[in-house]
Amino acid sequence: MSTEKNPQEICKECHEKTRIGYQYNDGFFGPKLRSINHLEVGRSKIISSPITITLEFLYLVYEKVRDFFVRIWHSLFPRRPKIWGEHKNTRIVGTLRYAHRNELDVPIHHLKIEFWARTWWLQWRKLSEAYSDYEGNFVLPFDLRTARSWKIKKVQAEVYQFTHTYYDGGLLKLHEERFKVLPIRKKDLIGMSYNLRTVRLFLWEYRTDTMVPRVVIKDHDKDAPQKYSQGRKDALIAQILPIELTKIKHLEQIKLAPETISLQDIQNDYPESLTVCIEKKLPGYTRSDEWFGLRMMNGMNRGYFEPDPTEPGMYWIKYFGVCNYPHNNEYALPTAEIKFRIKENGLPTPVEIHLTGPLNAIDKNPWQKHLFTPESGDKWLYAKRIARVNGGFSTEVDEHFCGTHLNTEQYAIAAYRNLRLNPLSELLLPHLKEVVLINHSADKMLLQEYIPSATALTYEGLQLRNKDVMGVLDWNGWKPMRVLSEAHTLARAENLFWNVVTEYVDWFFAEKEDGIKKYWKEIYRMSEDLVNNAVPVFLSDVNLDSLSPEEKHLAQNRLTYYCGQYGFEKNKNRQVRNGELKAVSPLTLSEEYNETDWNGLKQACSYMIMMATFMHTWINEHQYDDMGEVLYNCGGLRFSEKPEGVLQPESELSIAPDLTRSTQMLFFTNFLSRTEYGFITRNEEHDINPEFKKRLEVHRKAFSDLGVNIDNIESRTNI
């Protein structure tokens, strides 16, 4: 009997072997990274000097001692919920408005305002509390005699920001943090009323310098509208440090003695990837047609198979390249269209690869076309590599960053600006938190520094592409990927998870129906923020008749494919705001509860959760599987000086990324593939409704049979 293992067994073994993890050494005297905000493409702000580490250690000791005394201080002078004073015979009034110059007339509703007094012996006494109404007005009735008592040293009003909900002993609790202190002179408290007038707050503001909806963050450590939890920071830093030190070692070696390091040395220094592991046991398998089709269907790319309109049983996956975006002349990025046939085992096999665009540095005609088939010899192998690389780029930029990160941020901003008393805050905010923070870090690290230096598109080109892709993202009408066969495990898992999410959302709406309806106006305002700040529908602001025939064909080809890929229905009755046809559909157009919007709202909530959890997890978790080997799949192939351009074997290193880009690429794919914090079933911060975990657990085996460990499904788009 043969003891040789088949490819499926070997691939399974390598999947288990190459799963990414980390060990966290909390030693004070080893190198450390202060925070995720110090992460950089080059040399991050690692603390390595023995003197600095010692001072850092002493500072940490000081912080612990300080925090100890702060806790004692708070225990001696607590803030108790009791409201002092029996006769509420006067009041403090005012109005909350946004401070941004474009929103000076926009009220801030349902923020909590408290009125506090402090005695001469430092005890706190709460005199009143209230929430602002929908017009931003608030009234704090209080006992004037208590506030003016000789025992009181000072008084102040305080505005609190709602940050999150969590479960404690099965009970839902709200967490609010003090956002602004409004000092009041005690002697001014006379008569029936004291007017704080208009209080302007810089709270969850929209940026005005971006093409897509983003939140204002000037200084990540100081003015961000929310902060990473301590557990998240610890996990991030623990994961980053080992691979960051590897990257720093490589960059130093490249700078001082480049002749002593090779691309293979760089590859060997990082954890073994899936394709490297398989190649050691099955040489050539990861470059085969079988593996190519398998990964396009069930790998990181999770490709959308568009049915061929003329040949039943044939499908296309399309990765659009440079198109008409600003780009450099170092990297190739042709449009790659791959034609597949579904085999008897349910897996796709490529039969044609069409490349449109330059393949070398000599012929720059953007409309030149090249066709490759399995009969093309070595060029078929080269064409598959080009398609893999284009697929990796498109997945990272279009599906990962736009489809999950930026897409989730637009919902997060609108939700945090408006959902406070409505129970939907309990449902949605745990899945929408922290995405604005990681996106802010990605702006500099990825969009400004790494991607323009390692791929064909410039920073301006990336921004324009982000806007276009956002123009085909909408909750209305979205459906999970169509299942092509039993072997289409990604689509089966996606559909299963979608069913879990929609059932969970149905349950939640039934449980919280009264509260959702009572505070419907919060949903209306969230919807208005969402729609008003959405990008225009892709190509809705373009006169197609003004384009050349080639440009028009490309534009229409992209729109048709994107509509299928992202479940976008271009003919929906969409809103026109400020002269733009908006891509995102309104959640409701009514300030009062509207029965016709009920099911649509459930669909929208399910979509937000789906994008922030499963859709992001799938790409994130598989990045190192499919982009953990530089020569197999990288961000961009260089033209080189040879007339063959990128149609050359992997041994031709002039078309591969240079040494610097290679170590940066492997650093990022390691970093992004496993976060080890913020998962649904683990619920580290007790903010996920236990019912969600319960419903997911029911399908644990079904997911496992599809290759999905539910313990690895993230609760939010966090990195």
C-alpha cells in the first residue's frame, strides 16, 4: 500500500503548520514599541537603547504608583449617582452644536450633561443630570440653595460622550466618558436660570480634504474620537515586535552591506508561508493550474465568477489594472481577465488569460492585448503569475481596504454621531469601533508610503480608485456570493455566516422593537449623515459619450463586473444630494417610525456586521497564505530593462520587488494576517451580545467542515 500523501493532505498539513501566532515577552528590558501609532514602513519607533529602556522602566513604575494613588484618591472622593438638593427651583440651560465651520448649525442630540459641585473638603456632589434633546438643547434643574451653600467651593457642568456598551453579569451597561468641562462661577448662579448658551464640540467630525467619508484625526494620540482598548494595544504590539525587528535588521543590512543579503535570505527570515511549505513537499504544485483555480475560488482573493454570456459553464474573474489612474513607470499592472471552466470536482481551472496594458518598459500602449492559454508554454506560467499579482493588488486595495475598511468607516462615523439612546448602538457599535483608528494609521503607512513605492499606482491614483470602488458599495440589495459547487467552500461559508447574522439581527429587532421605534429619529439622522457624505455612484458623474471607444468599453466593463462582485444594484431609486447621485441608500427618509423601512433597516444592520466581521476576516486571515512568498505573489512586478518585461520566470529577479520592498511586503502580510484579539466567540471585551455567539456556536461543525474556525472570525474591522 502506498504511503505517499495526496496534495490535499499535504496542503492541509501546511495550513496547520503555517498558522501565524506570537509569543508575548513582557520583559521590561527587551526592545519594545510604545504604541501602534509608532509603527512605520521603515524603522518604527522601537525603544532599543539600554538607557532609554531603563528610563522607560522607571517611568512605567512611576505610572503604576501614580495610578495606585489615583485609585485611592477616587475611592476617598467618589462620584456617587445621588442627586443633591430637594427643591429644583432654578436651572442651567444651553445648546450643544458641532464646532466644525461646516456644521455650526447642526445640533448634537442625546449627549449627557451633568452638573457637579465640589465641597471645600473635596467631596463631589451631583446636583443635576440630563440629556440634550434633538435640537441640542438641554435643561439641568437644580437646587439653588445647595449649589450656593458655603460648603461648596466650585461648580461645573460636564458633557459626556457615549463610547460603548458592554455586558456585566448578563446585564447591559452603557459607558460614557467625560468629554468637556464647562466651568461656572458659583456667584453667577442667581435667579431662575443660568445660560451656558451654545456649547460647540469637536466630536466625530467629517474630513473635508478627502474624496471618501473619513473622520477627522489630527493627532492619533490626542484628538482621535476613540482609543484602542488596552487589550487590543497589547496584542498588536506583541504581534508586531518580532517581525518589526526582522524588518529593521533587513533594512539595516540593505543599507550597510547589500551584498550580504538576498531575497531568499529575507524570505527565510520570516515565518514559513503556506506556498513555501507546500513547495518543499510538492515542488511546482503551487504554480499549477489546479492550485491557481483553487486559490482564486477559496483563497484570499475570493474571486467573483462572472458567467460568460456566450459559453454556458464558463466564468470570468477580472482584476482591473492601472485603468486611467495616475501611475508610475516602474511597475506593470495590466488588466487581467481570466476565463475558467468548472471541472467535475467543482473546482475551476483556467483556460485563458487576457492581459490588457503594457507588459514591458518599451511598448507603453495602454490598450495592447495579450492572450495566453495552457498551450502558450512557459508564457502561460508567467501569465498566471501576473494574474496572481494583479489579483493580490486588487483584493488588497478594492476588497480589503475599500470594501471593508473604508466602507465600515462611513457607517461607523454616522453611527457614532447619532446612535446613543437607540438600542441599535448595542447591536452595531461593537462591530464598528476602532476602524477609524486603524484606517488613520493606514493612510500614512500604506496609502502614502508603501503601496505607491511597491505597486503601479501613485497616492493620487489610489485615492481616485478608492472613490470609484466606494461608488459601488451599498447595503441595499447586497447578497452573499453565489455558490458554484460543493467545492466552493468560501461561498458556502459566506452564505452560512450571512444566515447567522440575519437571524441574529431579526432576533435583536424583535427583542428591542419598542426602543428602536421610540428613538427612530436617531436612525433618520444617522441615515442623513450616511447619505449626504457618501460618494457618487461609480460613473454617474462621467459622460461616457465623451470617452474614447476603449475607455468607454473599460468603464462599462468595470461597472458591470463590480455590480456583480459587490452586489450593487445600479438601478435602485437612489438619492441625489448636492447634485450627486449617492451610492449609499438611505436607511429611512422619515423622522418618525416608518413601517416600510423596518426590513430594510434590518438588512442594513446585517450588512454592516457582515462587512466588519466575516468579509474582513476572510481576506485578513488568508493574506499570508497567498502573499507570504515574494516570488509567488507580490504587490507589483517591475518592468525591468528587458523587452520580455514581466513575461519572465521567477528566477529573473529584476522583475521581482527589490530587497527593501520585499521585507516590507512580508512584514505587512505577517502583520495583517493574524491579530489575535477582538473575536466574536472569545468576546474579550464583553461587548458582543451573547446571543450572537450562541447562534454562531450552533454551526461550529458546519463551519469547520468548510475550513472555517469560528473562533478566528473577528468581531470588528480592526487591522
